[in-house]
Amino acid sequence: MPAQPIDAHILTDGTRQALGDALAQVNRLVLGKPREVRLAFTTLLAGGHLLIEDLPGLGKTTLARAMAATLGLEFQRMQFTSDLLPSDIIGVSIFDQTSREFRFHPGPVFTQLLLADEINRAPPRTQSALLEAMAEHQVTVDGTCHALPQPFFVVATQNPVDLAGTFPLPDSQMDRFLIRLRLGYPDAAAEREMLAGEDRRDLIAQSLPLLGSDQLLALRGAVDHLHASPALVNYVQALLQESRRHPGVQVGLSPRAGLGLLRGARAHALLDGRSHVLPEDVQALFAHVAAHRLVPESESEGRDALADGILRTVAVD
């Protein structure tokens, strides 16, 4: 089916063009990963957060920095370590001798794109400092709520759990990430271009922002206007229900996971320039949205395999 343009009252031609240019620029900075870059943009436009799980040195930080530079977002990188404290992330109130009162000093979370690097190297107490920020876009310190800048987007990287010095993310923390993906090794052509070309950090530093905060917020608003038919909603619900009874699954997907899947599918359709959601949008995202939320009955059951099995089981009416 040919793509239909999004209604003019939702997005301007300039914003649609800027979005396409931004996607193309990040693909020039992160070579050979168009699908993963598209998933990262989908997560941002859907108002979610992104978890990248892979070995060190495969471009996780490069992707986050490239998106921040291209989208004109304030950027902070937080290196998670075993001795990191929650106050190191969200900030702390310090007594001011001059004014004789406590003043709040914001932490690195007060930014628009936060790179939580190697998040599973920090203990669970520190990991949980991000829960309120990711869910409510605010932090509470000493009973006072502090709103975070908008748009607010967390890109967290995670080392494989079998590496030394890691603490598995609890299910409540995993649920805060709309999409989980792996970058993997680049193909031969992309790796050759990286080896022979200019340093990625220098290219990112030279990149000009192609979108701004106001345009990103307009794009997020447009996601809400994309049409999802009753049949499409029924398909999403059928996937949720199958996840709760599928062999090998102990805990299936929650309604919140379904809402995230539907919103992600809308964002995926927007990137295609469509004003309506197709089953193909849901299918493209399902494993990335569902796998990290499923709890298998045994350690031998792979979460990705379970998600693929659920997707194959549910037919599109």
C-alpha cells in the first residue's frame, strides 16, 4: 500500500523534511545500522526510553551522541559504576550558609538526552533512581518535585549480564524502557569505512542540529493523531493475551506494554509518512518491545525466542 502523507494540520512540510534529514544524518554517523537507528528514532518520537544491550565498543555511545547533536538536544553522559549513589544522578539539597536554607543542586538527569552508560554496573538502589524520572519526567528530593526538561529521553547501555561486575536490571526497571535493541558488529563495508574514514567523534562534533525541541514535541504530538483502526487495536490485544498463556512464559505483557507497543507503532508509521498504523508497524516493533518484559518459566527459555513465538502464533485478521 503506498504511503499517505500526514495531514497538514498535524505537521508542516518543513518538520517532515527536517525529520527525514535528521534520520539520514544519524545514519551517516552510525554506519551500517539503519534498522537500529530507525528504532531509536521510533522510541524518541513515541515518548519512550531506549535500552541498548551489547558488548563494549560497538557504537552505543556514538548513536546517543549522534542523535543529541542532530536533534539539538542537551546531552549528558553518566557512567554507571558500582560506587555510584542515587544523589549523583538526580542531585542533592545543600545547605546555603548565606541564605540559611537548603538549595537543590540538579544532577546530570536534568538534561534532554541522558546517556546512562553501562547502567547494569551500578547496584539496584542506584538504578532505581531513574524510575521516577523515566516514568513521570520529574524527580522528587526532600519532598519537592522538580520537573525535567522536555523532551526527556534516556538512552541506557547495558553490558551482557554474563560479564563480570554487572547487576541484572529488575523487571520494574526493564519495563521503563519502551524498546530494547542490540547493535551487533558492523558489516564489512561499514567497518571498512570506519577504519579508513574520519573519527566518528570528530564528525559528530562537526554536525549541525537539523531539528529542535519544539519540532520534536510537535512530532510527538503528531504521533497521537495517527489512526489505529479497531482491527489493529484488536491485533495488539490478541498479542498481549497470547503472551499471558504462551508456553514457556511465566509472566506475560501488561496493559502498559500494550500501550507502549501501540504508541511505538504510531511513531513507526509516522517515520514512513503515513497517517495510519498497519500490522507491519506492530510486527516490526513487537520483539523489541516485548522480549525484555517477558518472564520465562525457566532460564533455558530465551526471551527473544518467546517473543518471536508469540508473534508467529497470533494471526492478523
